[in-house]
Amino acid sequence: MSEREKNFPALRERLRSECERIIAQYEQKRSALLPLMHLFQAHEGFVSPQAMQAAAEMLDITPAEVEGTVSFYTLLYPRPVGKYMLQVCRGLACSINGAEDVMASFRERLGIGHMQTTDDGLFSYEEVECLAACDRATCMQVNLEFAYDVTPQKIDGMLDAMRAGSYAVAPMAQTESPERTWAIPQDAQVAGGKKSQGARGVPRPDNAGGVGDPSGVIMLDNIVSRDVKFFTGTNERAIVDSRAVVETVEEEGARAGH
Ligand code: FES
């Protein structure tokens, strides 16, 4: 059992009244899930399995419901991460405003990629979807605090300040050492048939309009050439759906005595 796990019961006891205060603010207990997870994350540096279990017990919900919620948001870290969690937005507005260059600079300066942590455990890096600050693109979050109008020129200064402990955002608690990566091993998933090549950015005719078809050209080809497979699927669905509508109307007509 790790030191953090040994200390968890004492932490839970210490946070008990704060948890009760948060829960009392909501009509339904389960609504307190996100604030509770943020509270534990602030103390442990991530949302630990013990914190999720504690939340499930306090809120009378299942551990699976807690885990499903925690794993949905990039604002919650369900694994140990660096003292500085750097999350760069790669949404549309930020991409148009130079996110590609910002992301390339971070990767180069840190020597790590998406969903990875530096060996000294200081930085974790992740590229995330729209952070809802599109008017200040390109933007990012450092330990959930916003940094706006980020450019490659600003990055060295930011990282230097974090290393020196003088950055405006404090480092997070780190109660467990992070792993080097938390990325899904995509090659293994593709080899095992759990993921298509298309999901790795490889263009495929059956991946029209999705990842691997960023310009939509595969989708356009399908439409222009009236690809048989593509349209057969669509037509079959349309026929089945329209039959269902006719049957429902007829049944209701019969019930009404028409
Ligand atoms: S696209 Fe980056 S904040 Fe919306």
C-alpha cells in the first residue's frame, strides 16, 4: 500500500465537513459529484480510486457512475500527473489562430508528446478540445487556470517561471509519481481489432467525414461518385425508417377505427 493510500482515511476525515457543506448546497446529492472530485484532486493532485469510492459512498451512487463522469472531463485527472498540468486547446478557433505552432513548441521544449509526463514529474502535457475561451485563442490551462493569447514566443518564459517556482499558478500537490504516458496504446488496439486504422488518422473509404478525412474529400468523393456501399447503407436505413412510420400510422388508424 502506498503512502498516499495509507494517508487517505485521514484526508477523508479532514475533508468531511467540507464535503458535507458542498453536498448540502444541492437538491440532489449526486449533483455534488464534480465539486467533490475537484476538492479531492486539489489535495491529492489527481482523482484517486479511493476518492472515487468515497464520493460514491457519500452520494449514494455507484463507483461506475463516478468513474464514468471523472473519465469524461479533461478537467479531472484520474491518474497521477505532473506538478504542472499543461492543457493546450486544439479546437477550431485556436487551430485557426496558431495552435499547431504552440503545440509543436510545447512538444519540442518538453521533449514529450500528447498525454505524457516529463521524467522529472514536473510537467504533464495534453492537447484538449475547446476550452470555451475562443475569443482569446490560442488558449490553454495550467493546473486549470487559463492562459490566453498563447504564442510560441511566450512558451520559454512560462516554462522557465514554472521551473523556478515563480509562475503565477502554484504547482499542484503530487502524492504519487506519474507514469511517463497515459495514452492508449493505439497500435495494440488496431492489431487487436478494437480500433480501426481510420481512428489513427489513416484515410479510409469507410471513414468518410471522420478522422483521416479532415478536408471532407473522402465524403465528397462518396457523394459525387454515389459510392454503392455508402449509399446502400443510407438507403436501407431510410427504407426501414419509412416503413416503420407507415406501420405506425396504419396501426394508429386502425385503433381509431378509420
Ligand atoms: S477553440 Fe480553443 S477555446 Fe474554443
